[in-house]
Amino acid sequence: MDTDPAGRSRPSPPPPRIRFLPSPRTLISREERLTLSITPSISIYAPSSAEVGKSFTVYGYVRENGDRLPGVAVKIYVDGAQVASATTDSNGYYSKSISIGALGSHTLKATGAGASATTSIYIYYNPVPGSITVSAPSGVYTGDTFKIQGYVKDQYGNPYYSGPVTVTVAGQTHTTYGNSTTGYYSVNTSISTAGTYTIRASAGSVSASRSIQVVAPEPTPPYVNSVTITAPDSAAAGQSFTVQGTVKDQYGDGMSGVTVTLYRDDTSLGTATTGSGGSYSKQVSIAVAGTYTLKAVAGSRQATRSITVTATLTTTLAASPTSGAAPLTVTFTMGADGGALPYTWSLSPGDGSAPYTGTRSAEGTWTKAHTYTQTGIFIAALTVTDASGAAAADRRTVTGPTAEAPPTGARGLAAAAAPIVAGAALLAATRRP
């Protein structure tokens, strides 16, 4: 196997053929060449494939009836278009480095000394990162989100998107890919600690870096960022109830000394001032029953909630009968309206007995019976308390049971005469001698 000047192996030429030429002439005329069928030949060799844009070598030999022909001009073609030329050396060998910029299969052809030969080659694309850029703000505040971005290109200057782009900063690692159209990449991140940091972006064997300064922001004076309001779900008309809440700044801390204006719908209920911890409280009342929106306003912030105001709590107590003979059982009829449900009630008979108690979940009347065994005049008292703490009371007088009433008619006369007869008999007996 022979080698070319670059040291690459090349096919050995076939052994020379023995030519029988007319003697004593040393030159062969054209007619004799035709008679002997002596024609030149050319060969062409190349890799089966090559990377687009990368150089590869096309080479071969020019021979005539087995002899190598020096000094022959050789033209090299790609898909019918001449791209290079070469001249055979003393061994009839030629070579030329060429490149092809189009992907796919291509036909190579070499011509020289009236002969030609062809071969084929496949051109492929194998992109690798060739360059990368990185940019970011020169400075940001701690905790603020910022963008790191740049472009990544392959070895031919085309957008690279086949492999990952790794971005590192402040101990963080982000992985992304370049855009297939432009090679653009970007990541968003933030750094919580002040300092100077290096941002590094890398793809394959290429990288780029830049620095960024992270500083703590100047503290912003506190301002009202939130306000809350709480109140009972319901209250009786005219009954005081508490409205309260808190005022906080942008850092979540309570703000003291802030004026909070309270409203019932659009009617002012007065103001309150926040104390330590940002809390406020105010006693208010609403005179007319209905459903209202309570609102607390502090600075540019406000909060609302609704409340149902019911009619004023009223209660009634009736007793039947209110006097009579022993045993005297009195039925008390109790009633409650208005206020906030549910009710709790307590009925004291007034005779020293323990009070009766209970609850009511609706307005209206209910009854309770009590038997009086002592004589005297008693004050029965009913107290009703609603869910808001409002209370109402009513009283009734009951006269305790009297002694049994005397009989009437003939039975009454007999009964009345009995003591008289008995007294007369006793007197007569004492007068006997």
C-alpha cells in the first residue's frame, strides 16, 4: 500500500503491463495508440462523510495503460460545479482539500487527461456550542427578582439549542435552553443577601461571566397597609356593642396612634385611635332595627362587615289566678320580643323558692306553673336576657293562699251554733250544786 505526501495510505497501482512496441522506434504515434487501445484513466477517493463546512481531502491517480502520468491537470467538481484543481506529481498522484457547505449527499468528480471518475460523500451537521454571552443588571436590591439572559451560538455562528445552558450565581444553579430561532436564553432569580456576586453562564466548553452588586434597600417609612374590623353578628336597637380591630403597616407590624373612622353604612359612628399593637375599640349603638354595613377606615385602607340590629328587647309577665285558697297554683304566662336570639330567662316566684330558668330560640310566649303554700303577698319577677346581653324584666303581685272559707247555708248555721250549744252546756255544768 502506498502513502500520499500527507502520510495517508493510498491504493497501490496495479503492476505495469508489458507493452510490445515496434522496434527500434521509442515513440508511439497516435495511430499506434489507437491500434494498441492505450487510453488514460483517473481515480478519485474521498471520505464517505464529512461535517458541513469542514475541509476534507479529495485525491487519486492518473494512469495510462498502467503507468502513472505526471504533470496532468486535474479538475475537481461537486455536483457538476468545479470547485478546485490540482496537478499530478511524479507518481501521477493528486490531492486537494475542499469543503462543502450544504447538507446531504453530493457527487464528487475528477477529470484529467481526457478521463473522469466519480464518488459520493454525505455532508452532515454536528453543532456544538461555539460562543455564549451573558447580561444582567449591574445592581439589584436584596430579594428583588431580576433576569439573567444572553445568546448561545454554535461553531458556525448559528443559534445553538441542542444542549443545556447552565447559569450559576450565589450558590444557585439554573438550567435552560437557547431559543431555536435566535439562541436566546433567560432565567429569573433573586438573591437575599447583600454582596457582590459572579454570574456565570456556560454551554458545553464555552462560558461567559459578569458581576452583580446586591444591596439592601433603604427602609420605607411605615404606612397603613391593612385594617380589620370585628363586631357582633347582631345587636338590639339602642343597645351598645363593641366595634374593634387592628391597623398594621407594610411590614405586618401594628401601628399605634392611627385614627380610625367608623361608619354605619355612610353615617359616621365616630372615631377611635389605635393603641399599642395597633388595636382599636369603640362602643357604639344603632337606634333603628335593620341590617347595616359597618366600615373602618384608616389612611387609604378600609374593612367592612355586616350587623343585624333587632328591635329593642321587651318582656311581659301575667299571672292567673293572683289569689285564692290553699293550695294556690298560679300559672305564669311569660313573653319576649325583639332583641337578639336566643333568649335566656329566669322567673322568681317571690316566695323564697328557687327561680325557674330556661332558654328560648324564638319570640313569643310560654308558661310556667307554681304552687304557693305560704300566706302573704309575693312579687313574682321575670328577667329575659338576649344574645347581645340586653335584658328586660316584668313583675306581678300574687297574694298567698288564705284559710279555708267558712261553710254557708243550713250546714253553716249548724256549724256556727255548735260552739254556742257547747258553751251553754259547759256553763250549766259549772252551776250545779
